[in-house]
Amino acid sequence: MNVKLEDRLVGLDRCPQCGIANPEMELLWRSDCIMPRAETAYGHNWAVYKCTSCRLLVLAQSRLGNQGTKELEKVYPDVESVEEDIPERARNYLTQAVGSIHAPDGAAMLAGSAVDAMLKAKGLTEGTVYNRIDQAVQQHILTQEMGAWAHDVRLGSNRPRHADQDDPHVTPQEARQAIEFAKTLGTVLFVLPNRIANRGNGNS
Ligand SMILES: [Zn+2]
């Protein structure tokens, strides 16, 4: 990521607040180099930007501000990422869900697709997503509680998908919870087992 703290924060993939791709970030405030207390010889430039899409603010920290660079080191809040160990198709859906949190119906449907793709990646390919969740519980891939949560995510993604007569939309909070569940499921099913498997391979 080669992003510079200029009058615009150009080059940021996504807005950390709303997830929109290639956000337009307007400079609101910029500091001179601020030195931290004693621990390090390097200070940082700081700047606050506003996303023109969601109008929420992010705080940007440069690398080694006292050496004249304006290259971005970190943004607060952090840009949300999806773990590499999650299988390709599920990760693709989940990445799109994270990037469309400003459109909750779409984000919830994508999170539901990510969950289904994860179950398929575990060999559960028969029947409907409803069946796959129940099979995952029967085979102890999911706990009862995770299965119940997976059904909640499924029901949430079905409402906009089928233009439910009474309750056609999901709230931003419900979309966020669906994404959190999909990420948790990805950690339990793929990320954690990979880390455990690699533990003896010199990474510890
Ligand atoms: Zn934004």
C-alpha cells in the first residue's frame, strides 16, 4: 500500500468506515511531526480525513514523519481485511460483503453466500443451505449454537433476496452481525486449523 498523506488520501483501497472501494478522502486537519515519548527516535505526521461517501472520519499516521515522508503507515480505524486461509470462493463473497457494508441488504446476502460457500468447502454439497447447516451440526463441524446463528444469517440473507413482504430489509447492525459470523466461521473452520497444523513447522 503506497498511500500518501496529501490533501487527499489517494490510494486507499477501501474506506475503513463504510467499506466503499477507492474512497475520496478529504483532508480536514494535519499535524506537524509529533515525536512520541522516548521509546523511539522517530516521530509521525498525523492527519484527519473525511470520506465523502459516508462522511465519517479516519485518522492517518505516516511513517517516520521527522524524515520528511508522508507515506501512510496506519489508519484508525483499521481497514477491515479477510483472512487468507479462507477458501477462495468464500473469501471472495466475504470480501465483497465487507466492501458493501454501506448497502446492508447486499452485504447480508453476500455474508450468507460466504457461509454457504464455507460449508460446501467442508464437503457439504447436498440439498439446500438449510440442510447443509443441519448436516454441519450433525457432523460436529458446527456447535448447536453456531448452527442456530448460521440459520439466523441464512434467514437474514433470505429477506432481501426474496423481497420479503413484511420485512424486506436488514438493518446495518444485522448486516454487521452476519459479516462477523461469517468471519468467525472462517476462523473456526479454516484459519485456526491451518495455524494449528503449521505450528510445528518452524512458525512457533
Ligand atoms: Zn466511507
